[in-house]
Amino acid sequence: MSPNSLAQGSARPSVVVDAEIRALLVATGGWLWGPTRERYERLRDEWVQAVREEIVKAA
């Protein structure tokens, strides 16, 4: 995920991204390397941004 897309906001709620992260971990047995690690890191960054946006909206 590029920094620009993070600045523009998350298109998906944190619970959706969290579910995708959990599914990725289950599918890989918790082993994150190569492209799988890169995918996880992009999802993690998206999740962090989504949580931040949800906190701001709630405040």
C-alpha cells in the first residue's frame, strides 16, 4: 500500500481487514515470508489506518 493511499483514507473497515489478516495467517500456518510477508505488511498498514479513522470518527 502506498503512503498516498493511506493518506486518502481506508476504503474498508478495520474488522474486514482484520478478518483478511486472520485468514492469511491461518492459510499460511503463521509462516510469513516473501510475498506472503509483503501482503501481511500491506494489510497491517491498512488495518492501522482504518482503526485510526474509526477512532477519529468516534471522537
